[in-house]
Amino acid sequence: MGGLIGMGLAGLPKSPVRKLLLNDVGPRIAASAVERIGAYLGLPVRFKTFEEGLAYLQTISASFGRHTPAQWRELNGAILKPVQGAEGLEWGLHYDPAMALPFRETTPEQVSAGEVALWHMFEAIQAPTLVVRGAQSDLLTRETVAEMVARGRNVSAVEVPDVGHAPTFIDPAQVAIARQFFLGAP
């Protein structure tokens, strides 16, 4: 969602955005990926332990690539919150479950209209833009990235191997991509 918001802000006249990194998202997103995300987003899941919650989140986040247990904890720990259950303290997910509604209620006509609007916002971006795609992403296709490079003003792209949707920028090689883009430094 941050990338879509970023495109909207960067595409505004006199935008203060000086550089934009889009992490595995673009004006066109694959419907099958939206369906996949919609299948688990907003579910009222509860876990007996924090570790059980981390294991669940690791399962639904597997496309993010390989991570150490400490990295999974860093990525997902803040998403879990203690909640009072029928049998005592449990763990739930810390986000608004209503966030899932657009994934389930959007019509094909709305998707088409939204894509047109997103392309207009994207094409209006003046700032240098780096599109980062996970090589196994089911959300952002290689074809869409190629179209973004062709239709954008100052757009470059890089593909991260062994990752789907989306690179987490915890791995040093991924951090180096962002550092090089934003700071021009290795």
C-alpha cells in the first residue's frame, strides 16, 4: 500500500518527493496476487503463543525470501499484539481488519478504472524512480516493470533474486540497492 500512496504523492504537481523507490508494486497488479492476499488478510486469527503467531506470519510471508529466525521476529513481531481471549491471554494481528474489504469487494470494472488512474499518477512522477521487483513476484510482473520503465520519465528497475512479493530490505544486498539509489553510495 505504501508504494501506491507513494505514486500518488510523487505524481502530484510540485510534489516534495525527490526520489521514489517502489517495492514490488506498480500501476498494474496481478489479480491472482490480490486474490491470494485477500484470502488471508483480515481473518480473525488468534494464537495461543507469540511464537505460534510468528510461525503463522512466516507462513503467509514466505514469498519475502529466506530469513533467519531473528529477522522473521524483527519483521513480524510488531504485527502481533496481546488480546484477551476466552481462555486468557492470546495473540492477534495488530492492524485494522477492514483493510481487507477492498480486496474482497472490488469489481473488475473498479480494478480497470483504478489501473488507468494509477498509470496517470505514475506517468506524472518527475522524481527519479527505482522499481524493485522480487524475481518470483506474483504481484508485479516483468512485463509491467518493462512498461513502467518505458512510460515513466526517469525510471530504472532492479530485480531481486530468490524473492517473491516483496523484498524486505533486511538483507545487506537489498539494503545496498536502496542505499545506492538514495545516496549514490555502496
